[in-house]
Amino acid sequence: MTMEVCVTIDFACCSCEQTIGVTLKCQGKGLHSGSRAVASVNVPCPTCNSINQLFFEPNGTLRAVHAYRGPARSLEPSMN
């Protein structure tokens, strides 16, 4: 059976330091009692539109907030 929890987290934007509050719904097998799972989610700032990457535990403990850098891009050689 899959477990589901809702957590509310307040944090400061990495770019403009505006306070942002989010409510997140977590579900999955890793939510069982005693689990040390850490989840991440990207949250845009409503003030400056920068993307913040949150790392948090399903119990609502915020582990870290970083500016989202996006996936690494690989360069392709030119055909000319």
C-alpha cells in the first residue's frame, strides 16, 4: 500500500530572499515509519521567477535550498 503525506515548507528564495511557502504532497514506498528518505522539488519564485531546488524529508524537515542550475548539457561537434 502506498503512503501519502502533505508537508508545508517556508523558505527564502536563493535569488531575491523573498519568503516563499509551499505545500507539497508526497507519496511512495519510501514514506514508511523510520525512513530517511530525502525528496527534491523545483519551485519558482513568484517575485523574481528564479527556480529554487528544495531538498526535504517527508516529515517536512528542510535539508537545503539551492538555485536550480538545470541539467548538464553536452556539446555536439559542428558538421562544418
